[in-house]
Amino acid sequence: MADDGFLMEVCVDSVESAVNAERGGAGRIELCSSLLEGGITPSMGVLQVVKQYIQIPVFVMIRPRGGDFLYSDREVEVMKADIRLAKIHGADGLVFGALTEDGRIDTELCMELLAVSRPLPVTFHRAFDMVHDPLVAIETLISLGFERVLTSGCDSSALEGLPQLKRIVEQAKGRIIVMPGGGITERNLHRILEGSGVQEFHCSARSPRDSGMKFRNYCVSMGTSLSTSEYSTKVADVTKVRTLNAMAKNIL
């Protein structure tokens, strides 16, 4: 962790972004694929290669699909298999979350997944932002033994959710690390860190980058037509990471 107590986690979905995050001063990465969907389980190939190129801890997202956090038995089998594989391929921690249909933490499933995850630390991800009662939910996560929770304060962004974030931090009383995430940029980082009293924060710090393709067929889209252009990707930006990191260091 940084000397002054702030730790910056960057969510990445490529080796290049992971390398840039470390170069910019991130203390940890959350590795996933498909950040467009809010992040799903990365390929084990990406994890293997990322581990060859960076030294900072790599926490692996375990989320079999986009959408809600209510999982079927078969999806649970996939999650357990992915946890085992992630451990084999060098994951330093894991990130997952599961809810019941009435918006509570699925304690039974979380206990099963935590058992498979041992001895690695586990973060409960933004499924937390979909719970019915966050202050009850935080107590559940503490009793289950999650090391941290990633949350936007149950709102569209960490800035919008700041009042709730503050309440969650107060409720947690240091028994679990509360890590704000969701729309954190240079413009609002200071307000979020000062206003919430947290020690860690989560962001993607990305910039769009144009494709190297010279020949382009604009008639075809690989996903739904609502998705972004096939000729642009988003990559973690060293300068953005460095700026956010420097800002966090200067707050205390």
C-alpha cells in the first residue's frame, strides 16, 4: 500500500492496460474482460500473460455473464471452476458477488465460493449496489469474511452515491475495506476521497484509442448495433493513472 495510506486499484481488460496501470502507479489491478458489460471473468490466457508482465497484485473478476447477480446452479459450477483455474494461474485475489432474488446477499452461495477461494482475499463487487438494504448487507459481508467491498454508494456513480458511501464507511467501522468505484475521474476524486473517508479507490482511467486498421468495413458490427465501433478500443492511460495517484497522495 502507498506510504500515505491510499491505494489505487485499476480495473483492466487487457495486458496493455495492466502494464499501463502498474507504470502509472496503481497498487493493484482488477482483471476482467468486457468492461463494456461492467466486467466479466477474464480468459486464463490473459491472466497468465498479465502475471508475466506485472508485479502488483492481480485480483480476478469471477462473473460468468453480464446482467444481474442471481445465478443458476450451472453458472455456480462455472464460477467455482473459474476460481480454481484463477488460483492455478496466479491470481492474488478474487472478486465476486451474488444476490438472492429479493436483493439480499446470497450468504449460502457466497460461503461456498469463499471456501473454494481460500486462502486468497476476496472483494465483493458492485453487486452490492443492487442490494435492498446496504447497511444490513455490509454486516453480512463482514460476517462472511470478505476483505473488501467495491461500491458506488448504490447510485449511478461514486459521486452521486457519496452520502450513502459515507454511511457505509461509518457502519463498517474498519471491519471491512470500503472501496468506492464508479465514474471516478480527476475531476471528482478529491471530493470522493475527502467526503467518504476511505483508504482505497477503484477506477479504469481509460482513454479511447483508434484502431490500426487501414481497411475498414463499417457495415458490420460484431456485437449488437448499440455497441461501440469495432475500430476503437479503450486502454488504461498511464498519464491518467499517474494523475489520479498523485492526487490521492496529496490529499492527506
